[in-house]
Amino acid sequence: MDSSASTLTSDNILDELTRVTGMAEVEALVRSKFISETRVMTQIPSYLLGLGGKRLRPILTLRCGELFSSAPTPSESLITIAAGIELIHMATLLHDDIVDNSDVRRQQPSPLAKFGMAETLIAGDFLLTRAFSLCSRLDRVIIDATESACISLTEGEAEEFAIPLSAHSEASTIRIARKKTAALFRLGAFSAAFLAGASQEEQENLACFGESLGIAFQILDDILDIIGNEAVFGKKNGTDIRERKPSLVNVLWLASGDKLAEQILLGPPPSDLAIQEAVNYLKDSQVIIKAREIANQYGEKASRALTSINQKGTNLAVRASLNNLISFTLARLQ
């Protein structure tokens, strides 16, 4: 990675990333798709969007488009796919809250808690339909890539609980992260390269960049479930332990042979006190150290994929910005 990026703070990196041309147009297009004759179908997406978020997926898409383009503004097609990806992501958040029975999102009542299960489920379906309406206007290659990404993320969601936690491995956890989280990162990066007329090799390299970044992002979420500041990240530490998800931390902990891991993750449902004790135990453990190492490996893989793209004909400032995006993802560990 660009060594200069490591000297920036996480807040500075995020501020620089969000100043990407086209984000206002993406957000306006996203909001325009909330219009419905049924009031609650407008209320739920509007409420979810109002909860905030970093908008990393559309930012990634727009930045990757800038890499190959000298145009002052992004193309209509790039705006469209960026908005479509954000709508898909929002739909998955609504559905995830139902699967996880989550009452809180970003320190506020979740849409599930505020509006109810049936309404939240249908609103997620509504957003997916809106997303595909947008994507259907684009090149067939983008349509197929979008379908593939959505199949991947639904398969990843299903695979989390398709087998017992005790049967999961590091490999299966990474596979789920690749499908469930990284699919939309990959889609955004690939679509931007394709729409910019990049070569097939450049499309593949940028897709690899997006996918590797997405895997690192998911691993960091797993780690932050243990070490994160609850007030900053908006969820209670140990949520993955309580829900017995095959997060990388849980899987590595079980694989270590620790009897406490077996007791907490495979035995009777643990008490709140037991979960807090497990969180405190894990914070400075070898499990977290190993998970950090794996996250950094995928950050380096993203950086190598970006470096593999021929600098000739690319925007060097944007390359630095994309390296900063890797740095921002990894800085969440600090």
C-alpha cells in the first residue's frame, strides 16, 4: 500500500473519500426509488438511509470509474450502477435485521424494531425490485454481473447457518465473506472498469481489488464485534458470540481447541455475563491477532491487484485515493 496513506487518520481518509464527484447524484437517484403508493414502502427505506452509513460501495464504484476516465463527471451509467448497488445493500440490511432479529442499527431502533417484521421484509423486496429496475437499463454484461453478485450474497447468507458452527473452518468463513460481503464490492469495481472501457485484464484486476477489499472489510467487522467501541460502531460487543455466527473470530477460537470456546459457542446459550467475560478474554488473545493478520493479508492482496493495473492512462490521484480506501478499511482496527 501507499505508505503515505498510513499517515492519514481514519477520519481524514473518510473525508477525502466522500468528496467524490457524483455522490450527490447517486443519493438523489437512490431516494427517487423510495417513491411508492404505499406509504410504509417510502418510510422504511427513508428511515434506514437516515440512520447514516459510510456509503462505501457507491464511493468505491465512483472512484474506480475515475481511475480510467478523464471526464469531469461520471457517466449516467456509472451513477446508475452505483445507485443500484446501494439499493441492493440497503435491501440486504433490512433482511439481515430480520435474520439476526436485531433491534438496533447504528445506535437507533432498527427498521425491524420500528416497523415490524412483515413490513421490513417487504420493504427489502421493494428495494431489490427497484435496484433491478435500474440495472436492467445497463449493458447485458452489467446485468449478468449484478445477478451473479446477488446470487452470491444470498448464498453467503444461507451458508452461514447451513451447517453447524462446529463444522465451519477458516476457509468456509472466508468463502462466506467473499459471497455475502465482497460480492457488491467486486461488482462496483468491475462495473466501473467495464463501463470505462478498460481492458479485460484491468477489469479482472480491479474486480480482484474490490473483492479483496470486501473480504478484509468483513473480517474487520468480525474483529470489531470484540474490540470495537460500542458507542462508535452502534452495536453491542459479542453480538456474533450471542448469535453463534461463523464469524472468523468464532471459528478461529473454536479451532484453537479452547475449552471456553466450546462451552460458550457450542454449549447451552450463554448468559450476558458469560458473553462479556468471553469478549474480555478474546480482546488481547492470539485469536484476534491471527484474525488481524488475515485481514491485513487481504488488504495487501487488494493493494497488489491495484498495483497490477498499468499506470499509463490511469489517474494517479485516484489510485492514491483507492489505496487510501484500503487504509481506511484497515484503520478501523486501530
